Amino acid sequence: MLILLIALTAATLAAPVLLRIIGRPAFALTALVPLAGFVWVARLFHTGVFRHGGEVKASFGWMPSVNLNLEFRLDALSGLFSLIILGVGALVLFYCWGYFDSNPRRLAKFGFELTFFATTMYGLVIADNFLLMYVFWELTSVLSYMLVSYYGERASSRRAAMQALMVTTMGGLAMLVGINLLGFKAGIWKLSEVSQITDIENTPAISAAIVLIMLGALTKSAQAPWHFWLPGAMAAPTPVSAYLHSAAMVKAGIYLVARLAPDLSAVTTWHLVVLSTGGFTMLLGGWMALKQRDLKLILAYGTVSQLGFIITVIGVGSRAATMAGLAITFAHSLFKATLFMIVGAIDHTTGTRDAHELSGLGRKQPWLTTLAVVSAASMAGIPPLFGFVAKETALEAILHEELLTGMPGNITLVVLVAGSILTMAYSLYFLYGAFANKGGESKAVREMHHVGPTLWCSPAVLTAGTVAFGLVPGVLSQPINEYLDVRFPDVEGAPLELWHGFTVPLALSAVIIGAGAIMFWQRDVVAKAQFERPALGDANAVWDTILGTLHRWSLKLTASTQRGSLVINLAVIFAVLAVVPLAALILGDSNNIRMVVWDNVWQGLTVTLMAGIAYFATLQRNRLSAVIMVGLTGYCMAFIFVLHGAPDLALTQALVETIVMVVFMLVLRKMPTETEHRGEDNRLRAWLSIGTGVSVVTVAMTAMSARVAEPISTKMPELAYEIGHGRNTVNVLLVDLRAGDTFGETLVLVIAATGVASLIYGTGRFERDSRRPTLSTTKARWLASGVDTETVQNRSILVEVVTRLLFPSMMLLSAYFFFSGHNAPGGGFAGGLVAALAFTLRYLAGGRMEAEETLPVHPGRVLGVGILLTCTAAVVPMFLGYPPLTSGYLDVELPLIGEVSAPSALVFDAGVYIIVVGLIMHVIGSMGAYLDREEDTRKQRARDRARELQAKNERRRRSQEQGRRQRYDERSAVAASGSSIRNSRERGE
């Protein structure tokens, strides 16, 4: 059982790779795995493994505290549905080979998703734990969304996918609530334990649990009024429709109803919900199918009708009804998957599914027509096909059903007959629309391509099954009875038979066939009886209205709170924090508040100092002064930790406060020096801060006073030494006892670092090449960067000397904190903060060039190494048979040093150390170096503009000077010419 699940998972992972390597034939290779699974499950039935209650079970403890264990159970009912999932799944995968013409990149993703869906459906039917089954249940919804949205460039596909996802997941969430109600009220967390409930009618909240669980089953099986998502999902490729929406996914709801009906049918609510919903859905789907032109939509609404038929019958909960319901389930999977694949072949070769554009296809494709006629006849209930056997069995069961005596049984029988008449009518309508000659061959039929064996082979196999099970139904009734004999041991069963003699069900079948044929014959009259707009309203329009209304409400609610103002957002948060907890205390019965003002006078003085500093911080208009004063309150908090005997917390608080102040100063460089004067607004802020402070202090005092048991923290030092082999309780908690929390927090740090860099860089790249550290000049200097730049020229020699002396000392202190943190104050987090401060000091002293010279490695790679180390510490113990993050301990005797203790948690701590360093370097690189580079670029551009302006002015001055000289020369020439003329005249005279 689990080997098959693992094999399906392996096939899922291999499918995209094979599709990229060998192309579409990889679908056939992938189909071999579910085919092998089908053969294995069929062999279990053949060898009698499931007889007398036999089953295959596997159980693994995972989260017993929340009733979530990995419990699997393959019994006869799970085996029956596994045959459908695996058998039809293998044929659909093979059909994909011929359906797709090309092999685009998204086809590999499609192959992965379709194979993964088969794996998930198999996991769903073998899951015995309710919550585990729910996990598989929701996975099918997610995969359905991904498969329906295959043509993501089409708006219709995106809309259909989102609609299917929202409807089925909302039903799934309701089912989760019902599962928890059943678990907490009745103590039932496994499907196999439902039959053990005694006096089920009086079980607390059983009616609510039934309604909620059935919401999940009915939405998944497209029952009205949630049926509309299934016709919309026809936007998916036809293999998806043939598998998910006819044979597999919609059968998940059928499976759950079949599993629960024999036990929960004793509750009146069960029949009220199941029978009314199923009967109405059968009639609605059949009537809507007669209005469609698209062949896939005819089959889609027919599927809705058939699912209502199955839910109605199998939901009765008796042996005869369950036999009939399971038979219809198998018959439906055979004929509906076949018809969908035939429609896919028609669409693939003609380019259309419109019944008005198809004419003469029956003559041109007799083999395809034969397959369609046989499967449609089985859907209509024509003998001697399996659909007739199943439908007649259902009529026989409802006709003599003791659980539905009187009016309920009569109404149910009338609904089934009326729905079957509609089924006969739309079956003929489908065959007429697809294959009839409506005045010669249409253009689409004349130009159609060849239908290859990869397109008709899978439908042919399913059609053969329809004929074989119709002629010899006992082949299938035997495995069904293996389940029923165990589930209904006190009720005598009967096999499925083709001929029962001249009975009432046979007469009803004749009426159904005749009335359906007449209804199709008079289809024009029927069309006049159908409204252009649905009499009960358009479900899609109702859905759009609901979504639109919710969208408007959400916009109004968001607009009233999220107004784009940080002040308003913080005011709303703090107002809620001040009012809600305090109101809960006032309205509750917690009035025992005890408070010790202080343990010693130093605590009182420190708190008074903190309050004074916080008050004066509110009066500062200079941003830097306010940041420094707020930072001083953090250092006072560190001193309080020291007074309480927590040096480790004090060290971490002091280091974090220092880093935060540095980051604030980096940010303040881009902000005005002074804050704006708010005037009267400060009064409201002051009262809000006072109210928040009073509320938080009161709640904290009440929480401390309410403690009646001994706190677990008193046992932490002993646990830290015995389990983690360390005397520093805080550090052992971080890297051992609660290492899972720390692991998640380190991932948050990595995400925060990447987010900060992304916000600063925007759409630009924040990558830089890593290299080995090298000196860029041979000149003697105090810092590494020696490029002759404006920043280097303006550096303070005193700051350089201090940095040169402090940096190695801080790095040594960082290493000391890292190695000593298991038994003394320190640890990877504290050591990483000290190292980050050392790098920050180098940056503040030498600028961005110094930061790059100090650690010439890209911060992203530093973060990656840190994640790799933490993941190694988490995963390696699993290969040794231990839970994740289990710590080992090693005592080593080293020469000249002595005994050295080395816990494996040191690797995890090293990852934390490196992640902290990478985080700060990312912050320095984005808020510091990148902004410095932008500022340098801005200054350089300003200098370039100044030079250009100066050069332009110089050129203008030269041009003006040249013009003046030219004019002077011209005037001089004129004057000289005039003087020459005068001289000539004088000489002439």
C-alpha cells in the first residue's frame, strides 16, 4: 500500500523530467505506475485479501497531541475507489500522449500535476485519520486549480480555476470544522471508528457535524447550489475533464458519503441533507444539459446530474442502496471518462466542440461513433450495458427501501425516474449534436485530422469494460459484496445481474427509455419550455454578486483603517491593544491583582530613569537625539536583566539595542533633521500611550497573579544540563530544547534581510561578486581601503586608529561568545551580533569601500551558508534514526589542552552566527553602501553639471570676447579705411 504511494510519488517527480527529455511518449511511461497499482489492487480482490474484513494497514506516530498521525487503511471500499483512480488515471495519462500536439514547457508542469493528482486521490482513499484525509482533500482542490488554469493566458481559464478552488476549499474548511466537532464531541478521529459510536442520535453536536462534513462532500461533488464550478472547469484540457471531473476528484465526495452513510444515516439530519440535495441536483443538471451547444458542457451538466443520482442512492445507507450506488459509480467512471475523451478527440481533430458546427462525423469516423454510442447508451441505461444494470439495481433498491418508507421513498423514486428520463434525452442529444448528419458534411468535419490510436485506445478499453460488466456483472459485484458483507453482516446481499425477470424496475426502465426518446424527438417543444434566463437564477451571476459585494465591503473596511497613514495605523493598533484586553478583564472575573513594586532600590531607580528618558524623548524635535534617548531605555532594560540575574539576556539586549541604533542612524541620513511640530495632536498621542501602558501593565499583573501551577521555567536549568549538556539555559533553549522555534526565526531573519535589500534597491540588482580579500594598495594605512577618494581623504585618523585596535578585539570577543555560549553568557546570536558590530564599525570608519574590503563576500551567500548549516543540524539526526534537531554530545581529550566538550548543537549555533552576520551586512550594503554609492553618484553628477556649466560659460565668454575683438577689428579697419580715403583726397587736392 505505502510502496504504491511512494511509487506514485516517484512517478510524479519523474514525469516533468521525462517529458522534457523524451517528449510526449513519457505520458505512456508514467501511466505504467498507476497501471501496476491497478493490477496490484485487483489481485488483492482476486486473492480474497478483503474477505471477512481483511485490510492492509500502516500507522506512524507523528503529532498525537493534536490527533494527527499518519494512519493508512486499505479495505475493500478503499480498494474499489482505488481501482477507479488508478485504472482511469493510467488510461488518461496514456490518452495525453495523443491529445497534446507539442511539448511546451508547461506540459512538463501539467504532467507533474496530473500524476500528483492521481497520487493524492489514492492517498485520500487510503487515509484512515480524518485530519490526514483532509490534507489530501485540500491538495486535490489545489491541484485542480492548477490543472484547470493550464491555459493561464485565457481569462476564462483563470476565472474557472479560481472559482473551483474557492468553492471546494470553502466546503473543505466547513468539513474541517465538522471533523473537529466529531472528534471533540464523540472522540472519533479515524474513519474506521465511526461505526463504533453508540447511540449516535444523541451524540452532542452530531447534526452540526453532519451538515458541516457534508458541505465538504457536496461541494467537492458539485451538488447544487455549488454545482456551477464543474461546468466552468471545462476550460481545462480534456484529459483533466475526463479524469478529475468525471472519474476522480468529484468521486472524493462520493467516497466520503459511501464511507459515512451506513453509520450516520441513523441521524435524521443525514437523509434531509443528502437526499434533498442529490435529487435536486440530478434534475437540475439533466435539464441544463439540454440547453448546451458545447459538447463538453453537455457532458459537464450530465456529470452534475449523474453525481446527484449517485449521492441520492448511496446516501440512503442501506446494503442494497450502497450496492447500487457503488455500481453507478463504476458505470459513470467508465462511460463518462470515455465520452469526455471522445469529445477531446473530436475537438483535437476538427478544432471545434460546437454541436452546430459538426455534421456528418458519424459516417466519417464510424469507430469513434461506435464507442460514443455504446458509452452514451450505457449512460442512458440501455441494456445490456453496465449502465442499465446499475440503474435498474438503484430503482430496485429505492423501490423496496425500508429506510425510506412512505412519502420519502416515493418522492425519491419519482425524482430518480424523472432524472433518468432527462439522462436518456441528453444522451441522445449529445449523440445527435456530435455525430448526426445535419445536411451534409460540415467544413470542420471535412478538414478534420486523422484520429490516431493514442486518442481512441483509452476510450476503447473503457467501453469494453462497460460492455463486459454489463454482460457479466458478477465480476464486479463480487468485490463490492466483499465490502458489504463486512459492513452489513446481518443483511443478506444479492449479486448484480443483467436479468431479473419482468419486474417493476424493468417496467420503469422501459418508461424511462421511451419518455426520454420522446423528449428528444420533441426537443423543439422542450426548448420552448426552457427560459433564456434560468428560472432559479444564474448561479454564476449569484457567485459574481457575492464576490463583488464582499470585495466592496473589504474595500470599505480597509479604507476605514488602512488609510496610508502610519500614524493612523499605529493609533488603531494601540487603541485595540488598550481597550480589548482591559475590557476582557473588567467583564471577566479576574480581579486578584498583586504587585511587588521592586525587589531592591536599584530596580526602582532604573525604572524611574527609563520613564524620565522616555518622557524627554517625546519632547525632542531632533530625530537623532530622540533615537539616542529611546536607545538609552533599552540599555536600562539590559541593566534590569542584570539585576534579575540574567546576564545572557542583558548582553543580547545591549547588543541588539546598539545594532538598532546604528540602523536608525543609517535611515535618518535620508530624513530631515528636525521633526514637524504637531501642536495639539500630541495630547491625543499622550493619552493613547498612557492608556496602552496602563492596559498592558494591568494585563501583565493579572496574568502573573493568575498563575496557580509551578512555572516550567524552574525545571529548565536541570533540563538544559541533562538534555543539552549546557549550563547556559537560554542558549540551550535556543539551539536544543526549542531549536525548532529558532530555526523558523532564522528563516524570518533571512526573509527580512532580503526584503530590506529589495525595498532599498527596488528593481535594481543587489548582487556583487564575491572575491578573496586582497589589499588594494601597498601604502601603509590603518584601514584596508586605500583608494584615493573623497571619502578616504576626509577620514579621521583618530577614528581609523580606534577602529584598527577595536576590530580584532571585537572579533576575538565574538569568537569567545560563540564557543562559550553553551555554558556561559553568549552563544551564536550574541557572537554574531558582536561580529556584526565590528563590521559596522569598519563601515562607519571607512565607508562603503571599507565594508567591501572587510568582508568581500556577497551577503546573500553568507545567509545561504547559514541556512545550510542550520538545515544540516536539523536533517542529519533523521538519517541516524532520531527526530530532527536532536543534539549529540562528544567529549574529546586533546593534548596540551585537556578535555573538550563539543555538542552537535554547535553546528546549529554556527548557522545562527553566520545568518546574523549576513543580515547586518545586507543592511549595511543596502541602507549604507548602496545609499552612499547613490550619494556619490549624485555628487559626481552635480560636479559634472557644474563643470559642464563652467565650460559652457567659458565658451560663452570666449565667444563674446572673440565677438568683441572681431567688432573692434572691424571698426579699426573701417577707421583705417576712412583715414586712408581722407589722406588720398588730401593728396589729390
